[in-house]
Amino acid sequence: MAKFSVPMSVGQQLASRADATVNHEGGLAFELDPRTRLYTRVASALMAEKKFYESAQQADAALLADVRAVAETDPEFVLRLAAYARQVLNLRSVATVLLVEAAAIPACKPYVRR
């Protein structure tokens, strides 16, 4: 019966993935894992600045929520990301926010001094 089966198109294959979702414009998009989402938010962060689809408060709250979510599973990543943001990406405010937030999370405290 293989001659009667119709192969799925690439779009259908992508849309059937577990991480498939719809973006703000109604197009196909994919959910990022927490670490990648945190990195993306940090690398594109201008603290207290309005984004295209989010207010400044929503964007900052989402960043802090991602920090807390990643700190539960990989606390050292948050602090390494803060150092990377400051030293490589030359971002000052978001690196400070990451460090302050990490200092308040018990799982991150052993890594803060380093």
C-alpha cells in the first residue's frame, strides 16, 4: 500500500513537532528550551525598554521568570551567562540584574562569589 501513501510535506512535518506553536503573526514557530530562551532574552535585553510585542514591564518580568526557572535546574548557568553578557556582549544593566536576581536565589548562592 506504499504507492497510495502520500508523504507529509516539510511544513506538515514541522507543524507536527511537539514544540511547534504559533507566533504573534500567526505563523509557525517553535518553543525554546528554558536555557536558550534565557540566553535570547539576555542577548537582546534593554532593561525597562518597550519591545515590539511586549511592554517594558512584561519583558522584564519574563526575563526574571526565565532566570528563576533556569536557576532551579542549572544555577551556575545563570551566573556564567551574567559574566558572558558583561564581558563578551558588553551589556551592563542585564548582567547586573542577573547577578542581583541570582544572589536572591538559594540554589545560586554557592556560585555567586566565584
